Amino acid sequence: MANDISNPETALVVFQGRKIRRLWFNDEWWFSVVDIIEVLTETGRARKYWSDLKKRLIEEGFELSAKIGQLKLMSPDGKYYLTDCATTKNMFRIIQSIPSKKAEPFKEWLAQVGYERVQEIENPELAQRRMKEIYKAKGYSEDWIEKRVRGIVIRDELTDEWKKRGVLSEREYAILTAEISKATFGMTPSEYKIFKGLKNENLRDHMDDLELIFTMLGEASTTRIAKDNDAQGFIGNKEAAKEGGAILGFQNELPAAFFPSQILIFNRNV
């Protein structure tokens, strides 16, 4: 859990020239509801508008208490006050209930995203194609993109296998993933992100070709071992994860040239 309230560069996001307060909390951004309402409605009475809108949302079945959090944000007087905030997902849902011309582009975009998602469910190849287009637009090479997409497929195969074998919670997934990573690279994903100087970014999007290959090998090996050993439950799959991640022999049996130098440096220091 990390809070960015002391950093003005991360605590504010600008939309159409207006500042919207936000806070990094529980591994995701939370936005000030009244700030976004003020931008979209231009009523000058955003708090009153939000008070009325809350009643409408409750009537529509929106679980206000579960989806709105009160977090301390800085006000114009420089002091911090508890403020109604929502995650990106819930903020988009709130916007759908705002009858405003400025909100319409968001609604149209959400409708388009929903339509594309239905298309992708019916034809999974579309999802891969769109994913490749996004990575290409970000400047990644074709070769890297192919490895990244293949890695996602291998990861899905692994999580599907875990589900079949009684691993159900996200927390257990995270622990098993950490075991594979530690056996493969000598560090957990969270340690790896710190080592790479990452904060909220996706770790795998910042891996080079060799790192992606090693990650795929560790996860594919874990899937195979879980099947061969008929691993059951969290404990059984934890052992499979350790064995699968160690398929490279903890980097002791292959030439150093096979491994990113920064990883070898890290491992020598742990």
C-alpha cells in the first residue's frame, strides 16, 4: 500500500485544463469524485450534485458503501480532508449516470470497449491482434511482442491448471508466482520491480527477450510438473512451482552469457 499525497506530480492529474486529485491506494489509483463531477458538469456545485447523484446510484443498484472510499486528499487550503474517491472502474460507472455532453465521449468509449470485449470472447484472436497493436504503438519490436504474447498464453495455461488443482485465491496465485520467480531469477516479482526501479508499471512489460524466455520456461515447466506429479491444493502446487522455477538450475549449470548481467549481479549480492 502506497500513498502519493506528498508528491504533487503524482497526486494530481490534469483533464481539460482542470486538476483532478488522485491517490495511489491498495495498488490502484483512486480519484476524487467531486473533482471529476466538477469538470464534467461545470455546475459550480459539484458537492451538491454528487449528493443527489448518490441517491440515484443507490436506486440503480450501485453499492455505494462497497465501491466508494473516503481517503485523505489535499484541499485548496493546503489541509487534508477525507474525500469520496473511486477507482478507475467505479469512476467510469459513475460517469455513466451523469447526463452531460462532456460525459458522452466517455460513455461512447465504454460502449465501444464493451463491444470489442464481446468480440474478443467470441474470437480470441482479435484480443491478441489488438494487444500486439498496442505494444507496437508503444515502440516494442515485433520479436519482443511475439514473446510477450506467447508468455501470456503460457501464463493462462498455468493459472487454468492451478484452478483445476484447487488453487483458487488471487493471494495463492501471487505466492506461487513468487516461488517460480524466486527459483528462476533469485528474487520475487516485487523484489524484481524494486531492482528495476519500477513502481506501478507491469514488470513483464519491462523484461528483455531473455527474461521473457526464462519466465515462460519457468511457468511452462511448472504446468508440466503439476500435471506429471498430479499436484493438488496450494501445498502440492507450491512444490511444483519451486521445481518448475528451478528448471534452469538456479543459473548454476548454464553459462553466464545466457543470463542478463544485472540479474547475475543481483544474485551475487543476495
